[in-house]
Amino acid sequence: MDSAKFIYSIFQGERTMDEPIEIYEPYAHEQSVQTLRVFREVFQCNPRVIYYPGCSSDAAPSLAFPESRVIYVDLTEADIRSLKAKGYEAYCINAHEYVPDSSPDVLILLNTGVEPEIASRSMEVGSYVLCNNYFHTADMMHKLSSFHFLGVIHSVGDSVWHDTESLDKFWQEVDTEEELAASDPGGFFTRLVQQQTGKTENVLAEYHKLLERARENAARYNTSPDEPLFLDMRLGIAIQQLPRKKEGGLFIFRRVFRAFTDLSFTPL
């Protein structure tokens, strides 16, 4: 039983928090392992230490880098027990409070709310951060001047490839009707504009108007910048930001200098 099913079983009344936590198998999706191997090959990276906070029970780094020391950190005890049971180095602790005893050569941040500036505080020049943008992690990394954006590794089905061309487009929103249509084959933006305005032309311009309305709602209700934007707070009608000219997979960043604030942290 994985951690999600464990929590669900509690809500369903099938078990209680007092019952012993089962030890289940860590997972390592082949696509994730291959993506990490492509990173290793493309960037010629053979890390001594890999740090993976918010890991859940994902053991993919250990399979992709069998000779590296991988430090797994998560707050879910069942996940940490599953990793420890297989001999992995894993700690059940808040990643915002934990600093590895050795400076990581690679930091992995996937689908986690761990703030990259905090997680990377002990990293030396030349080390790498691998992340996705599920919680705007890549966006936050891009704003850190002490890191340089190197490219993205994409994975679709059995295909894994790297992209180091026109990197600025990963941060630029589409700005033509053609780019919007190409990035939205399912027609989400067109349907939403039609539902809200009755219009089917000039979709990009009309969507910008809807976004502005949603931002005014956010300002009125004083919501956090990280929270979803809503066209109607009462009905829960959410609206997405416009897509980027290029969408990412696994973003690759490399530390180019140490920020002054990084130097004051001592490993626990």
C-alpha cells in the first residue's frame, strides 16, 4: 500500500492512525530513471552526493546513479520507512530545517513545496538543481541569480531528449493566436472564452481580459500570489495562466556563485 492509499484508508474508516504503518515497496518509474540518466550523460555529471527532499518513496535517483550517495528526506513516515527497508539513506524530517552533512552535487525537487532557495543553501558552485514546475519551483529557481538555467529534459512515453535551444521561450507567455492554438490542442482557452464572453474570435485578447478580471478578484480578496486565480470566487471558476512558448519537463540549473545568505548555514 502506498502513502496515498494509506491516507485514503484512514478517511474511509478502514484503519486508524494508531495502527502499525505498513512497509511497502519504494517505486522508481523507468521514465524517471531514464530522464536522470540522460542528464548524467548530457552534462557529464557523476555526483558524489544527491539530495532529494520531498522524495515520497521515489527511489529513481539510486537506480540512475548507483555509485552516488543519495539522501532522501520526507515528512511522511511510511515513505521513509519503505526507503529505509531497502537500505536507502532516508530521514523523516522537515526539509526546511534539514541541511545535509555533505554539500550536495545534485539537488532534486519534484512535485514538492520545498523552497529551492532554502533547499540549495549548502550547495557549492558547479552543483546542479533538477526540478519541475509543479509548484512553480522552476520559476523560483529562474529568479535566483546564483543559478544559471542550462536546459530541459523532456520525456514522453519511451522517448527522452534534452533541449538547450531558445531557452528564453520557457519563460515567455504565448503572444499570438497561432502560438496559443499550437499550445492548446484541446481547446481549453477557446472554450473558456466562449463560455464567459460568447466570443470565438480574438481568443488571446479576450483571455487577457479574463485574466485581468481574475487578478482584480485576487486583489479584492487579498489572496496569495501562489493561489489559483478565480473568475468567480463563489462558484469556484478558476482560470489558468497563459501557456509558455515552450513548456518544460525536468529543468536543469547550475550554481554559478554562492549568495551571501547561503554562507551562514551549518549542516545539522
